[in-house]
Amino acid sequence: MDRTAQLIARPAECTAVYDPTTSAGSLHLRAIEVLDGNWTGTSTVPSRGLYPHQWSWDSAFIAIGLRHVSPRRAQTELETLLDAQWGDGRIPHIVFNPSVPLDAYFPSPDFWRSGTAGRAAGAPRTVQTSGIVQPPVHALAAWLVHRADPGLSRARGFLARVYPRLAAWHRYLLHRRDLGGGGLVSVVHPWEQGMDNAPSWDAPLARIAPAPARSFRRADLAHGAPEDRPTDLDYGRYVRLATDYRDGEYADGRAGFAVEDPAFNALLIASEHALARIAQELGATGTARHARAQRLTAALVDRLWDPAEGLFLCRDLRGGGLIRERGVSGLVPLLLPGLSREIVSALVGTLRGPHFGMGAATRLVPSYDLLGEAFDPHRYWRGPAWFNTSWLVERGLRLHGERAHADALRAAVLDVSDTSDFAEYVDPYTGDACGATGFSWTAALTLDLLHDTHDTHGTDNRHDKHHRPYDTRHLPHGTGFDRADSSFKGGDRG
């Protein structure tokens, strides 16, 4: 039996409410093969060639998909990431694989210097990481992973072990990153928000003096045309921000770049609701966390909602106002249960209107305004559609009863994932593949939609005694494997 067959095998007594075909060539099986091929033994790389380390929010999305085929592996994915957490609570955006050569990816561990520059902030001594963060999807992922197999989770003490770490992560964000004083979290680098070179960052970045071109190398250009990647000028500014943050020993509040982003904060709120459910599972009430999530939702509406645009916008704390760029980040708050019907209706209208074109011009949700001056259907985060953001919007539509729109977007995601060979991102009009193929979060979220139980509130519509997903805990040791691969190269995700 090969490794993929082992991964999807189940004991005879296990039953599942949804049993998609695993015939050769099926979308389900091919998605599993992508995740199996990108598995290192303890975590999953986004892409073997382009991104050879562990990325923070990638691993959260990957765990959400993995829970359907191996809850144990999904738990391990999150546990490996949390093992690299800093003493101050931050979860770094990259955990570096020490077996990957330093020159295979930039910025590499010797750039971030977490062991020395991060010492005051409690960087771990046993692993090298970056010093910035990524969106906090992790508590939501942990709760969904638990619900996939509560018996296994309880037997392993999964939630009891991850809850204190997730709580510390949220404390760090809420206490150290409320740089605007209005209750919302700020990002201090575009790479932290995950949408690296979105047009929303253009104005805040314009104030940053770029690092000299000779001071860094761009490994990402070995994998794509320069016209599809961030410009050299933008990249120089990314490097300058990261260098200054590192040289300041990763202390918060000093950066010339500080932006309140709607997607980052919406994911924190969704994860606060998930942490409340985890607390309840562990015997606490969870009331305080639900209340905090409600207060954060009110702050999000108060500070970032623009009724005239029908969209949430970013706030530039150093420039003093909302950034007038329409991006998919402004649609992600659809995830939140506390939004008014008026706001939900406006967001759905914006999604389906001329700026995003869902249901008419575009196949998946574009990352940027189709009518914006900076729109480019192929340039990284300046127009292409990404599977994780479409998955988040689909989840939000379903939560708020927009079933027809959610069903249509789900069908489109599955179709484009299939035809694009699980691409990193795609042309929003045609669905043509861009970036890497065999991309892990695309495969993982495809699996999640194939196993869709309409679990929009972070709970499962399945009873524990009836649902036992595909699992590997009864399989021989070694189902998760290390694969030697000499094709490691660098990307441009920081």
C-alpha cells in the first residue's frame, strides 16, 4: 500500500457522513496527494519548490483540510507551529527547516536572527523563525480540528495543550498591537497581513525609504516573471521595514508602518469565538471571550466600516485615515456573526457589484478592485484570486444565510482548483493558474469544501458517535514522511 493509500485508509468500523470518491484521478485523491507530497514529517510546506519552510496561516488552513483525512496529522501541524511560539506570545510567520540551505529562501534565518535579536521578546532557542506574524486563524483551526475527531483530541489532550498558547497569542495581539488605541490590532509589515503587495499598502509604504538593492537578493524572481511579482522598489521597502524591526529587537510601536486591517482583525474575532468554545470544552464558561469578540466587532465597524463604499477599509495609523482602496480584505469580515443585516447586505452587494464581479465577471473573488487603477489580474495580490480568501468569503456567505451565493462560490472554487492543478492563485476572470501549482492550502481547502458540513459557526453538524473521519492513528509508524528534495527555492512571502 502506498503512502497516499495509507493516508486515506480507515478501519472497517469507522463511518463518515460524507465519503467522497477516492478513485484514481479524483479531485479528492489528488488533493490528498498534494498534502502528502508537501508533508515533511512534522508539518506541511506550502510548496516544495517555492516555499520550503512552515508558514503560520498556511498551516492553519492546511490543518482545516487535513482534519478530514487525518485529524492526528492536523493536530501535529498546529502543534509544530506552536512549538515555535515566542515568550511574548507571538506566533512567527515562518518556522525555518534547518535542513534547507540558507541560500534557498530569502529572507533566510540569518536575516531575521531570531535567536539574538528576538532574545528580549522570548524567541525560542531550539528553532529559528522570522520575527513578524501572520493572521490569527489558529484558534479557529484548532477548534475545527478538535471537532473532526473529539475522541482522539480528548485522548491526546490536544485542546488542553494548545489553549494556553493560543490565549497567549491573542493576548500579545490585543495588548502589544493595539497601536491606534481603538481596540483593533495593527500590522507592522505588509507580510504580516498575508496579502503582501496589495494596493492598500502603497500609501503607507511610500513613506518608507527602501533598503539598497545590493543589500538583498530576490529569490522569488527565479520562479516567476517580474511583472507578476512585487516591484524592486516595494521589495526594498519590505526589507527596510523588516530590518528596522529586527534591529529594534522586535519591539512593537516604533515602526513607520502601522495599519489596522479588516481581514486580520476579523480573523482574530473569529478565533476569539473559537477560543470561547475551546474554553467551554475544557470546562470554563467562555463568556468573557464571546464578549471580547463582540467588543472587537463593534470596534471593527466603528473604525473600518465605510457605508458609502459598502466595504471595510484599512486604516493607516501613521497617515491618519482610511485607505481608499477596495481589497478582498474588506470582504472577509463577512465571517463574523455579529454584523448587522444592513452591513451584510452591503457587503454582498459590493461582492456581486462591478468592483468584484462575483456571479458575473469573475470566477473567484479577486484580491483587488476590478476597476481600480492598480488592478492587474496576474500581479501578486493586486488582482488575482486566492483560494483561502474565497474560502473565507464562502464561509461568511453561508453563515449569513446567503446559501445560493455560497453554493455558487463553492462550486467555482472546486472547479478552478481542479482545472488549475491546485494553483497558488489564479486569474480571477479565467481561472488560469498563476504562481506555484500543487499548493497546500488550495488542496486543503478543496478537501474542506468537498467534505462541507456547512459548519459556519465553528461547530460540527455531526454527532461524535456517528462521525469518524479518515485517520492514520492505526497505521504503521512512518505514514508521515520526510522526502529528500533538492529543488528548494525561494519565494516572496517574506
